[in-house]
Amino acid sequence: MPEAAPIGLLGGTFDPVHHGHLRLAEEAREALALQEVRWIPAGQPPHRQPPRADAAHRLEMVRLAIAGNPHFALDAAEAQAAGPGYTVPTLERLCAAEGGRPLVLLMGADVFRGLEAWHRWRELFDLAHIGVATRPGFAIDPADMPPDLAAACRGRLADDPGALRAASAGRVVAFTMTPLAISASLLRARLAAGLSARYLLPDAVGEYIQTHRLYRSPDGR
Ligand code: ATP
């Protein structure tokens, strides 16, 4: 039975990374007693439009954003891979590398509700736990989930983060985080309109965006 503190994994497009992502990672680490959070920027995400900034820029912005936090680390493999990145192969790689230490896939409640669209999504539960960030006062309720997801979660929902140490995979634990209505799309829209993104993302990321003239035109152009 695993004893070691679990490792959190935060995948995303990070186009660009912002304080919503950073608080998600920080609050997950505290609430779920994680050893660390690995940030995994996507290369070419399979479920959505191509990112605006290329993978090398998004990787560098995450590197700048997490610098100085000893509990955060960067996993560049998906961003540096040629084809579309899928989470199941990433988890298989990390499971093999971490030798049985539990992994906790972190995500916002919005992303969790759409889990059925992920490639080989049912296998996720064999490879990792899932930590879902919710707004205070909102639990994850199977009655509000798509039926297949609710069925897959039956018997997996746990209130106690200790459940993440007691098994190597397969539990779903919600944790509340400070609500921050920041999204990368909102930031891209602000930047394209020539508006300030200051205080919504780390200063170093803002400076990087300026230096490299990223997000100067609206999405889709
Ligand atoms: P976009 O606006 O382009 O869809 P995003 O800001 O949602 O992007 P992603 O890279 O798609 O960023 O998200 C990565 C993860 O971070 C997802 O699990 C998402 O739910 C979570 N997340 C994003 N923004 C926030 C936020 N403000 N608060 C909590 N979680 C967030």
C-alpha cells in the first residue's frame, strides 16, 4: 500500500499561464498534501483549437511563472513532442518513472465535467487519482454529471485527501479553491485589445509576452 505523499499533475494549454493556474496548483498542494505539482504544458492539445502561442513560448512562460516555488516542477515532454499529446500515455510514462508513488491529476470542475471527451478516459482511473478544484460551497455531485461519468465515479468519490495515499489510483477528491475568474481566453482578448494583463498573471510572464509580442491580434486571426 503506498505511503509516500502523492505527486500532483497539472496539464493545460497555458496560453498564457495565469494566476488562476498558480492558485489551483498552490491550493491543491496544500489541500491534498501533495509532495509537489508537476506542470505539463500541452503540445498540440487534441480537444481544442491550436494554441495561439507556440509550445516553446508556452513552456517558457510556465517556467517563468513557477520559478522560485520549490514545490513546482516542469515536465516538458508533451510540449516538446511532435504529435498531439494524450494524457493516458503521459500517465503511463510517469507511473513507470515514479515507481508506485500515487499521482493526482488536477483539474478545474469545468474540465472534469467534460472528461468523457478525453481519449481513453476510463483508463485514467487506473493510472492516477483525480483532484477537482471547486468553488467554495460547490461539491462534485454525481447528479450534475453526464451519466457515463457519474457511473464511472461510483465508489470513487472521497472526502478525505488521505484516500490519495491509501491507494495508488482511482479516487476522485474535490478541494475548494479561492475563486478567480481569470481565463487564458480573457487574457488573450485583453492583450489583443491593447489592455493591461498586469496582476492577472505573473510580472515575468507579462514581460515575456511584451518582449515576444505575443497575443497582439484577436483569436482566429
Ligand atoms: P482557455 O481560456 O484558453 O480555455 P484556461 O485559462 O482555462 O484557458 P487551461 O490551460 O485550459 O487554461 O487550463 C488548465 C487547467 O487550469 C484546467 O484544469 C482548468 O480548469 C484550470 N483553470 C484555468 N483557469 C482557472 C481558474 N481561474 N481557476 C481555477 N482553475 C483554472
